Amino acid sequence: MPDGTLIHTPIHAPLACCDEEPGLLPVAEARARLLHGALPVAGEEVLAPTAALGRLLAAAPRSARSLPPFDQSAMDGYALHAADLAAGATDLAAGAAPLVLRRIAAGDPPGPAIGPGEAVRVLTGAPVPPGAAAVVMEEHVALREGRVEPRRPPRPGTNIRRRGEDLAEGDLLLAPGTRLDARHLALLAAADIDQVAVRRRVRVALLSNGNELGAAIRDSNRPMLAALLARPEIALTDLGVLPDDPAALAAALAEAARGHDLILASGGISGSDADHLPGALRAAGGEVEVLKLAQKPGKPLAHGRLGAARCLFLPGNPLAALVGFLTLGRPLLARLAGAAEGAGPAPVAALAARGFARKPGREEFLPARVIGQDASGLPLVEPAGLFGSARLVPLAAADGLLWVPADIAQVRPGDALRFHPFAAGFGLA
Ligand SMILES: Nc1nc2c(c(=O)[nH]1)N[C@H]1C(S)=C(S)[C@@H](COP(=O)(O)OP(=O)(O)OC[C@H]3O[C@@H](n4cnc5c(N)ncnc54)[C@H](O)[C@@H]3O)O[C@H]1N2
Ligand code: MOO
């Protein structure tokens, strides 16, 4: 456990981003408003499973065969008849041990049935012959004059995988909304499925807004958001940087709305006389709601619709854009893509490695590093440098985002918190 010497370490830059104000909208409420009426995109594609990696199932595939497809040995050993399982080891050893008739390897046919007093040498994965009640491992037998003497007769069913014990032919394999990963490709292959129906890709248009973006300030949000959108279920159109020109913005939004399900933008929303995106959406004939969220960073946010397209406008500060994308953009994309509900990543339990004071009122996402583990294995985390929604250096050094609830004014060393790691240990997709 940390010793607490770093308690009250300042984590915010001298000029913190935002002065609190009353009436900020809880993030959960903002998410509900954003998702209200949002439906998965209509349309499917039929693909080979390997071509559908990372895509979301539109319909549930059914198994084309039983798994296992036949009664199968789980071990290298000897298949025995039920009558010989009842006998004690001493009886069998006294000349009544089953006679080994033949050998069956994986890929061989099972051949004729065995009867009492008969055994068959079987290898792992081989079909067991009809009449076999158990397979005794080769390590557990003595072989004498072509007969097999189990040291201890196995119980019925031992080391036999019965046909259909995992899955019967026609059973549902995977639920609609499943994102296909390596496990699912293995199951689909085993079940002999060569085509699956997946949702068509969500068409997303991405833009940055601001006259300053160019020579003096580089556009860091677009490559970041494009990287977050580089997923199999998304088809991305990069609209580049649009200037602070209301008419040009309105025209670009109208054009983008015709061919996209979502228009994702950053910058130009917080309400100053240089922020034109919400007005441009209105001017183009769309609906827009500008929100102030109880979230830090990522307080200003606007969302709306234009024709069939949804619009999500994130704040310009890079860390605020990232947090807004993760807390609101991701759930909206998951809905549009047809992902199974509740399939999103969950935060993990973590302990504060050191204490710090903060201004309550907004739930906060702090770039944080894992610096060790406590005795029970919980990660010990601490803020990765000074906080600021325009700062990218601490973010790049972080292992994830530490989540601090809105009402907390003081985090103490050892406090239980939640942490969103950027990389999952056994992440498959
Ligand atoms: N009077 C108020 N001012 C501000 C408020 C407020 O509530 N009242 N909120 C602050 C917060 S919090 C944030 S976050 C920003 C959000 O402002 P906008 O979304 O309108 O974004 P801009 O003003 O266009 O830009 C803010 C900041 O971010 C830089 N930026 C913008 N786009 C990019 C990009 N693609 N790549 C890199 N950097 C970008 C921009 O140059 C500005 O420095 O508003 C506060 N102000
Ligand atoms: O911190 Mo603002 O909240 O930079 O989005």
C-alpha cells in the first residue's frame, strides 16, 4: 500500500479547464438522449466467416452438424465394452482381460462393434467403435499376450466425448449482435458454417472544424478519431478540416448527411461567436441540441440529426474529444452497428496510489498509470502528469483513464476507484 507521502499532490495545471456551473447534465442522461431513437443500420452482407472478422452478426447462425460429430476418444488408450468395466482388475488379470482386436487412429472409420471381452486400441480424436463404454488411458494398463489389463477399470463414459454433447445439429451457435473474433471463427469452422449474415458497415463522416487548424495548430483530433474509427464495422469518410464559415459548414453537413449514418466532428461547439457547427446544422435543416455535461474533460457536446444521419459534435480540446468519443460516441456507434446491448468494456477495480484534491461537480477521466499491484492483485494507479484537456503528453504516457465520481472532492491513497485500461490482458478484438 502506498505510504501517503504524496497526498494532496496537485494534479491540475495552474489554470484548470473549467469553472463549475450549475445545471450540468449527468453523462448517463446525455447518453440516454443521444441513444434515444437510434437504431441499428438496416442492411446485411453475407460473408465467409474469415472475411467477417470483427463484424457484427445480423442473424444467428445454426450449426450444420453435431459437435462432436461422432463418439470420440479423448485419450490415447483402449476402448472397452461395458461388461468389462464391471469386472475387477484381479478378474481381468486372471486370463479374462479383453483381447485387443485392432487400432483406430483419428481420421479412421470406427469399424464394427465390440462385444464383451473385446478391446480396440484408440488414439486421441479417433471414433470409438459401437459398443465401447469407456476408454482407459494407455498409462493405466498392462499389455500381455495381446490382451489389455486395466490396473483399475474406468467408470462408464470415461474419456469418451459423446456425439452432440457440445452442440446438436441445428442449434443456435451465436447471438445476433456478436462481434466475430478468433473464438467465434473457430466455433463456426467446427460447426461447418461457410457463410454468415453481418450488418452492413456504419458509414461515418469525420471532420475537424477551426480556422486555427493548419500551420500553427496541427489537427490532432482527426488522426486520433480516425484511428478509433478504424474498425471492421465502420466505413470512414475523412472530410478533412472545415473552416469557421457557417455557409460552407452547412453545405458540407448537408452533403455528408446524404451518404452517411453518422457525422462526427470536433471543435466549434462551445457557444462563442467563433463556434459555428451547431448553427450550421440548424441552417442545413437539421435538429441540434447543445449540452453541457457533468464530465471532465468533455463538458461541451452537441448532437442532432440531419435527414437520416445522426450528428455528434465533440469538443475541440484533444483529451475532451477523446473522452467524449469514449463515453458517448462509442455507445452510439455500438447501437448503430447493431452490437448486443451491454457488450461494451467495463472498468476494473483499482486503488489510488496517491491522494489528490479535486473540484467536485463533474465525473472525471484522468490519464493514469499503473504503478504496481496491492497484495490482492488490484492495480495501483496514479495520474500520469498534470491534468489539462489540451494536454496530450500525459495521455500518451498513461495506461488508461482513472474514473472519479462527480461528488468526490478528495481522493486518498488506497481509495477504491474504477479504471478503464487502454489494453485488456487477453483482448481478442
Ligand atoms: N466561455 C466558455 N468557454 C469555454 C467553455 C465554456 O463552457 N465557456 N468550455 C471550454 C471547454 S471545457 C472546452 S473542451 C472548449 C471546447 O470548445 P470547442 O468545442 O468549441 O472547441 P474550439 O473552441 O474549436 O477549440 C478548443 C481548443 O481545442 C483546439 N482544437 C480544436 N480542434 C482541434 C483539433 N482538431 N486538433 C487539435 N486541437 C484542436 C482549439 O485550437 C482550441 O485550443 O471550450 C472551452 N471554452
Ligand atoms: O475540459 Mo473541457 O471539459 O476541456 O471539455
